[in-house]
Amino acid sequence: FSPLEAIERAFARWWIIVFFAGLGGIGGWVYHHFRPPVYEAKAVMVVIIDFSKREYTQYEQDYAFNTVGALISSTKVKDQVISKAQALGVQVGANRFTQGASFESKQSVWEMRVRDADPYVAATLANAWAETAYDALLQAHEHALLAEQLYVQVSAWQACLPTYVTPTPKPNQKPQFSFAWSKDCEHYSMEEIQSNLARLSSDLASEQRQSQGILSILEFSLAEEASVPDKPIIYNQGNLVFAGATIGMVISLWAVNGL
């Protein structure tokens, strides 16, 4: 067997290769149209960072957007989406929603897409997902704002704790230590300071957990609701046509060299 001779023989009958490759491509296109149609619905949310307070590093911006994505794709949000869809009369399970759901971030624009064989189901799930995620983000953002306020209060009470003051010792004299109190806290007892500090620290930890990592610098808005798609998506049509053409070409090479 000579590969060079096989190639020369094949190119000498190039019309056979073109015919089989074209026939295979048409076969892939026909196969695609015999598959069940898949519809895609898309809802859009806008997430921006408030730069009015200060400038933020790229790491801080990435962290802020990553926490948004983690909350949107969380199991808790998806379970709520399924419950909301079922309340609207759409009977879907977790597997059906998870297999068809995907989201994509384009800078500050977040697109939530749902694919399904039923166009109404796709639109209902996409809207339920966007609304549920939006509500979850707003709730987490409220906790983030409260955590920010509590952090300021905790810092203020921590400043009330006495600090060691080490005066400059005189020659041949041991250093003596004393406590210094903030003048703003002189009318509070140590028990009151520690009690308030413990209570506020506990509240701060609780609010930070409920914020789920969402930062107070973020702002959210629902920019676009999903509409019921009227046409199925061209799902893998190009891949199927290319695969059919490739198979046809292989068959044509075998046929040419077998003649």
C-alpha cells in the first residue's frame, strides 16, 4: 500500500469525494432536523459595583462577581426555582432544570438561560430563576449592609477596651505599666463594654453568614425577562453536518481506492 498513490488516485476522482462528503453533510443536516426541537429562553440581570466609596482592586472586583455567580447557581436557589415553577403549574424535576440551565457573565451582565423541549417551560424556568436569584441577592445584600454597620460599632467598642501604656522608665528604675481608657468610654464599666462587644460581635458573625459573601458595594437590577421562544435553537447542527461530511469523505476514499 502506497499512501502517495492512494492520495493521487483519490484526487484523480475528486468528484466522488465531493459527492460522498456532500451526501454525508446533507445526512447530518437531515438527522438534526429529525431530532426533537430544543428551545432556549434567556433572562438578563445587571450587576454593577458602586465605585463612589473608593477604588477597588481587580481581586476585589473578581471576588464580588464570583460570589454573585456562586449564589445564582447555588442548590438553595435552584430548589426555590423548581418550587416556584411547580406553583405556576410547570411540573419539572431537579434533573430536568439542572440539565437545561446555564448562566454566563459578560462583565456586569449576567444571562440566565434555560433549554427545554417545551418553549413555555423554558421561559417559565428562566424567569423563575432570574426572580429567585434577584430576591436572594437583595436579601444577602441587606445582610451585607447590616454587617458593615455592625463592624463599625464593634470597632468603636473595641476602642473602649483599656490598653497598656508603658511610660519611659527612668535610669535604674523598672518600667511600670498602667491602663489607658478612651475618653468617650469613661462612663461605661468594663462589664458593659464587654457585654456590648460580645453581643455586637455575635450579631456581626450572624449577618456575615447570611450575606453569603455578597458585598455591600454591589447593585442589582433585572434588565430583561425571558419571553417564550418561537423557534428552536440550532443545537449542534454544524457539528452534525461536519461529522456527516467527514464520514462521507472517509467512505469516498475507501470507495475510490477499492475501485
